[in-house]
Amino acid sequence: MTRTVTVRKTPPQRAEQAIFWLKHLSENGAATGLFMHGDRVDSERAAFLGVTAHTLDFTDVSTDAGAQARANLLKAALNAHLADGTWAHASADTVSGPVATADATDSATGSTLLVALKNAINTHVLRSTEHRGLPAVAEQAVITAVDAATNVTSCNELLAIYKRHIYSSLPIFAEQGV
């Protein structure tokens, strides 16, 4: 998410300096773990910092095959997120993961993987240790994936919760013409 900061009645050079320092504040906050997640989800920002952005597609799936494929991608993204003790967290979250369940290849294995992802996400979002003691976002997935129909609903719910979690930090600053 990009927010625009407008600095009124300020000479352009001073406004540029203010934006420059706000951006550095954001970078330093993320680097020290004070601001969680923000720099890892914005691809332009991640490229500037020389880190890998999370590029998971958060659009809803509509088929069981789509849920299986997206669950496999969510597993990879979540495992990378949990292991990130540099930008996203104060330390790697080894309590919530990694998710070791096999990748989904059919409805049954898709259901198994989605339940494992649910457990990992539910545990992770409540942990304040990795999030520098910040209040945990107590948004819990309540899925009970058991078949193709519920796999789609469950996958979409997990994607939405994971997206809100990784986008939960200080917004990235963008300069607006002054």
C-alpha cells in the first residue's frame, strides 16, 4: 500500500529532504524489526533494498485445482515469511513453521495442506515475540477443509488473512509533487 505525503507551504528542497528521511525511517524501522513486513511486500522497494519481495497472487481461486496450486504457493511464501528473521521479524518464527506437509496434488492432499497452513497462520499471527512484542492481530482462520468445495473457500480465507498480515506494517512513503 502506498500513501502520499503532502507537505504544504514548504520549499521543494525541504519537502524532498523530509520525504527522504521518512523513507529512511521506514527502512530502518523494518531493518530493526520495529515495523514489520512492509519492505518485503513491495517489489519496487524490495529491489531498492536488494531483498526478495513476496510475490504471492492474492486473488481468489474458483476451482479445487486452483486452490491446490495456490495452497502450494502459499506454503512456500509462508515458510519464507516465517524464516525471515531480518526484515519481517525480530527473529525467525520456528514455533509456527516451517509447514512440512506435502504439497497438494488432489482434493484430499489439498485439504490436508490447507489445515496445516491454517494451523501455522493461526499460531503465527498471535506471536508477539517475533513481532517485537507488538500486539498480535488475533484474526484466526476457522476453516475445516475436507473436500473440493471447502478447499476453495478455505484457500481464499487463508490468502486474505495472510495478505492482511504481511501488509500490516507502516505504509511505504511516496513523494507527491509539491
